[in-house]
Amino acid sequence: MSTPTRIWSPIDFELDGKQASTLRLPISTDLSAYGWIPIPIVCIRNGAGPTAVLIAGSHGDEYEGQIALLDLARSVQAEEVRGRIIVLPALNFPAVEAGRRVSPIDEGNLNRLYPGKAHGSATEMIAHYVTEVLLPMADLVVDLHSGGRSLDYITCALIRPSNDRDRYRRLLELVRVFGAAVSYVTDGAGGGGNTTLPAAAERLGVPVITTELGGGATLRREGKDLASAGVRRLLKYMGVRDDDVQAAHATRLMEVPGREYFLYADADGLFEPAVSIGEEVMEGQHAGFLHFIERPTEPPLSLFFQASGLVACRRFPTFTRRGDCLYGLMREIADDREQT
């Protein structure tokens, strides 16, 4: 039996109407023994129907999804809904408030701590609440991400692979409805693995659409517009809300089959990229240079791609440490594999 969550809220998820309040994350400090931290939440319900859980701000420095969901939370009224929409535009609120990827309270990366712990750190408690309270209510989860401070991403959607053929077909259908120009299938080989929200949702059979909408800890209009339109298309498709949103164009379906599709820095230095996001590259192609600050007369380290594919992301800051991700690639999925 799961341990009950320690997070509470005045929101009644079974009540019809539009409620705007907070989840209360309990935090005990020197100056606030019985205190809590607010996590904004909006619940919009109108009778029976599917439940869509919409999330942004899992990482605090990713803004396209946060703004798109704030717009949605303001604009949607209960009488427009059949079922329930739960909106969390700043799920890891301490990280959002600090403008950081991870929480300033415990250095927790929310999308690396699922399924969380009821009596864990602040970030583990948030992950546990999502896993134990929100996911069991959900017929669909949309988790909006961007590249944050460290990466610049092409605007795209993501799904997780599944051994369940019916579930995988369903995810392919949903990601096509979302309507990004590029969508890709990934098991989190870049770092998330089985500790992400999609991994926790997969264990419960809940479909999740994730995104990468930009990067550099700034706002990309294209990414915000895709988040807004894609979420509205999914709500319409699920029968939660009628909308005159424009139909999606065909998505280019890609995959990230292994770690060789990521290029990492093997030394500290100043990163000089040779290609941009969205470009097609070949295995062995020149990827850029790492310049050694402390050895000004030494030639820079030449970088080369280890696989062929489309450049999905590129490091945003120039100053680089050994182990930093410089590029992430993806490749086309063959038509016959789409049907598995």
C-alpha cells in the first residue's frame, strides 16, 4: 500500500466549476516550523467525462509551457468543459520562483525523481503527489518542457516507447493530434531513464505527451504557440472541450535509439558549434571545437558526430565543462516500425 501524500489542497477535484488555489507542500524551517510552499493549481470540471492533467514548470527555467498554461487557465470556463481539466503551470514552484532547472530547497530535479516519496525531500514529495493523486485521475497527461538554460531545442513533441502495442498506437495517435512538425520516441536515454513522469505514468497505463519547445531560459514564440494549439487539439480530440483550433499538419516521426546520438564534452573549454538545431548531419561530420582557455597556444579540440541524424538540441552556453551534453540527434523511424 502506498504511503499517503503529505501535500494537501483546498481544491475539491469532484466539484463542478472552476477552482483556482494551491497545493500546499509542507516545509519546516527555522523560521516556519509548520509552514508550506504554494504550488498553483486550477481545476475546471463540468460533469462526467475524461480528465486531462496539464503540467508545466517541472523545470523552473522552461517558460513556453508555463505561459501557455497560464493563458489556458485564465481563458477556459467550466461551462465549456465536459469532464475535467487540471492545470499546474508551475509544478516545481520553488524552481520556477528561482528561475532554475532544479529546486533551490533540495537541488531536486523533479523529472528525475519519480515515483517520488511521501516522506522524502520537497521535490520527492511533489513527484509522489503527482504519482499517487493526479495520475490515477488522468486519462491524458501533457507535460510541457523546453531546453532550459543549458540547451536549445527544436520545437517538438515526445512520447515514450511501449511494449504494449495498443498503448504505443494510442501514443502515436495522440502525438499526431498534438501536431508538432517533429515528434520523437525516446526512453530517456539522455538521462531520465525510468525516473521521469512518463515512466511513472506508463506503469499506471496513463498516456503522456511531452515536449521540447525552445531553450536558453527564454521564450520562443513558436514553442509557446505550439503548446497552446497542441493542448487545445488534444482537449478537443479527447472530447473535453470544443474548439475551432486549426488542424495539425503531419508530424515527422523520429527516434533516439541510443547514447551514440548524444555528443558530450570530453574537456572543459569554450564550445564553438559548427551546426545549428534542425540541420541534418552525418556520422564523422565535424561538430565544432572546444577551445582551452588556460592553454591559449594549444589547438582546440575538434568534435565529430558519432551518428547520422537531425540535430534536435545543442548546448546553449558557450562555457562548457567536461561531461556537458553538446548535441542530441534523432533519426527517422521507418514506416513499418511505426506500426509495431
